[in-house]
Amino acid sequence: MSTRNFTVAFFVAVGVLSCKKNPPADLTKQNIIPNPVSATASEGVFELTKGSSIYTEGESAELKQIGQYLADKINPATGFGLMVSSTRGAPGRGNIYLAVSTTDAPLGDEGYELTISRDLVNVTANKPAGLFRAVQTIRQLLPDRIERSSVQPGPWELASGTIRDYPNYSFRGAMLDVGRHFFGVEDVKRFIDLISFYKMNVLHLHLTDDQGWRIEIKSWPNLTAHGGSSEVGGGKGGFYTQEQFKDIVKYAADRYVTIIPEIDTPGHINAALASYPDLNCNGKAPVLYTGTQVGFSTLCARKDITYKFVDDVVRELAELTPGPYVHIGGDESHATKKEDYIVYVNKAQEIVHAHGKQMIGWDEISQSTIKPNTIAQFWSNVAFAKAAVAQGAKIIMSPAKKTYVDMKYDSTTKLGQAWAAYIELEGAYSWDPATYAEGIGKENILGIESPLWTETITTMDEIEYMVFPRMVGYAEIGWSPAAGRSWDEYKVRLGNHAGRLKALDIDYYRSKLVPWADRSDSGGGNPPASR
Ligand code: TNX
């Protein structure tokens, strides 16, 4: 053995030994994000071994799929090849058991109870979604290296005790703008993997904008043939075929994430206007647009063909999307006369309802007569959001000053914009949706969503750098109880989470505000030179 190999072997051996000597901290001191509602510790640890199995209760294919998801997450690093089997009643020692067995009202649709003893990891929930959320907790209770894709040294121990956990808000979302720059199916799937790891349950896809139309509409094929061929900066753009979109929807559904498709109308519509001259009031198609201005394009609210178009698009989207919502945009329609805007939104709302969906729109839609089951997404104008509340609508909280992850972290951030604010991690975390805007209380709020606009974002690495770790904080705001939340406590937990971000290969922003617990020179990947 060379000196170098000996040195490596020595440190690996010490590493393994020190793992053995360092059982996990007790369950109340575990570094879990989002913070669970309650945790109590008990004596001892559970050790996952190659003899362990994952058992799911009964013959439910859905539960087996969740069990298999957990197996797929822990098999690569452990090398154990754990199997998933169905059972009736709790299995014997050394196993993981997932059951939808209880009627435990406080747990709701996504909550779970996770009880870990020396003998068993026992998860119960009212619904399969709760088991899926619990699986994310189990991942975080295992050492960081569980997230690696090659075999790592054990042991694989979990602290014992009980976690009871459920979300503060039923809607915890992220938005990805695939209109300004197009991102392919694999990028979207990674995005879904990452948000679902933090128990988020909504991905809003901003599918159309002035610069590109990204979803195949069979009855209007030129939308993608022509309107999908551009993007900011003049790149080649792209679009999802309906088959690809269904694949994304299924991938998301398997992770208990609902896809919300947005067709931004009546403004932000140049790509469609460029594809079909008839959609223009003057009957002339503009050229494709690759800049970043907003507010210059509009559908022609007084032409019948506009509503035939919206009806066809919403019908096809509704067929592709099992979730309850279709988002019709409605923001920054500066080129639409106010009276036309009101007519347009009212008609779009009828169309969305006729296709069996609830309408979501940006806060400006409250200038129309919105129905109580319509949802307004607050991004900038408190008066508009309050007008939506006054009409009985619920609000999705996406204040630009807090949740827009295209905003720079500080003046030195190369990517992004700064029109709303610089948003450092503390500002992103230290606010409460229920008290942010006077007159909009928790009872009016469906949940929180953080949008990523992509005028300046062109690669998955850049997405990760802007989104992480701000998104980790939004996930906690959405899930964990507001009482007791504090930046000083959270920043330590986030710092201790560094190894996991690295193991997940997330290319995140290493804010100086956070006491990162790994070596300061071993950050999340290699930032592209551009930032
Ligand atoms: C405002 S937010 C927009 C987007 C831009 C974003 C850039 C909203 C509803 N509209 O069209 O991409 O600012 O930060």
C-alpha cells in the first residue's frame, strides 16, 4: 500500500469507526427541514441493515409505490437492495412499516405519525400523501450520505421516538417560468424531486409568455410550431408535447405534487399573437419577441375567435391536468383597456369553470367579478388582493419582495433582477404570510408559492443557485407552525443541512448569513463563472 493509499484507508477506517461511536442525536435534536410539528425522544436507535425490508399495509398498489420510492432512495447509498412487500399488521423486528390505518383528524390529508423504536420504523397516516411526506422525514433522519448515488459506509441508524407532523398550509408551491427560457422534461423532474423533498405539493408551470409558447395544443398547432421556437436572447426555445406534459404530471403526482398549468392572458401573449394573425385586433401577426419588456401585447377581447381560442386551450389543458386548477395569468395587461380586461377575465373564468376547473389568476383579476372559488395570486398589489378577498376568493401568497427567487440575493448577485428587492436568506425566511398584508389573514390564505421568472436564467445550475436555499425556507414557512419560528434557530438548522444539499448535488448560494457546518471551501458544486 502506498503512503497515500494508506492515508486514505486510515481516514476511511476512522470515519467508519467514528460513525459507530456517534449514534444519532436524540430525535428532538435532529436537523429536519421543514421543522416538524412535534418530536419526542425515546431510548435507543433503530438500525437499518441488509436484512431490513419495507412493508406496506394491505394490497394497495399506491402504498407499494411509496414503499418502492423509499427503497429507491435508500438502496443506492446503503447497497442493501431493500425489498418492498405487503403485509397485514406490523411486521417483525428491523423493518420499516407504512400504513394508512388511522383516522387521526389533526394529521389531515398530508400529516403522519412516525414512531421509531429499536425494533421498527412505523409510519401511519390518514392518506397515502402523509406517508410520502413521512418518507422525506425518514430520509433526513438518516445520515447525509444516504442521498449519494454510490455505496457509502454505514451504519444507517435512526434516533428513536415519535414525530407527529402536518402542514400549516394545504398549498405549498413553487413556480417555474418555462416561457422566457425553455427547460426540458428532465430539468422539470429534478425540480419536482427537489421541492417534494421539502414536502412542497404544487408546481405551477408558467407555460406561455411573450417570448414562447411551451405546451402543444392540438387544435392550434402553430402555437408551438412557430410560437415555441423562440426565447429570451434568441435561443431556439422548445415546448412540451402533450405526451411529455402528461409524463411530467404523472411524475409530479407520484410525488404528491399537483401541476398547475398557466396560460398567461390577455397580456404576455406575443408568442400566440405571432402564431395566429386572427388573434390580433388588426389581423396582423407581430414578429416573435426575444427581449424582456412586459406589458405590450394583448389578446383582442372583443373578437369571438379569442374565446374560441381560450376555450380550446383550456379544454386541452384541463384534459391533460388532473389537478383542480387552471391559471389564466391576468398580470401586467398594460396593453389591454381596463373595460376589455374585465370582460376578458369574466369570460375566461366561465370557460375554466365550463371545463370543470377552478381559475387562478394574478392579483389584478380582482378588478373583474370573480367567483368565490376563484383564487387570486398576490404578487404586488395589496388593494387588488384585498378586493379578491372581499369577493370571497382565497389568496396564494407570492409577494415579490419576499418570494420572487429571480430577485438577486444582494447587489453582487450576477443573475436575476432587483426591481422588487434584494432577497437574502433572512428576508426570504423572516416573514409570515398571515400577517404580511394588512387585511389578509390566515383564513383568507390558501398557501404560499415562490415563483422563479427566467429572463436571466438559462441552465439547471442557475435555477438551483437562485432557488436554493431560499426555497428551503419557503417550504418551512408553508409547512411548519408559525409560532416559534425564528431566523436565529433556522439558520443553524440550515447550516447543518449543508452536507445534505451537497449530497443532493444542489448548486446553492452559500450566504454569509448562515453558519454552514461543512468546510467553507466545499460548497454546493461549482458556480458557473457567470455569477
Ligand atoms: C413580473 S410577477 C412579472 C413577470 C416577470 C417578473 C420578473 C408577474 C405576475 N409578472 O412577468 O417575469 O416580474 O421579476
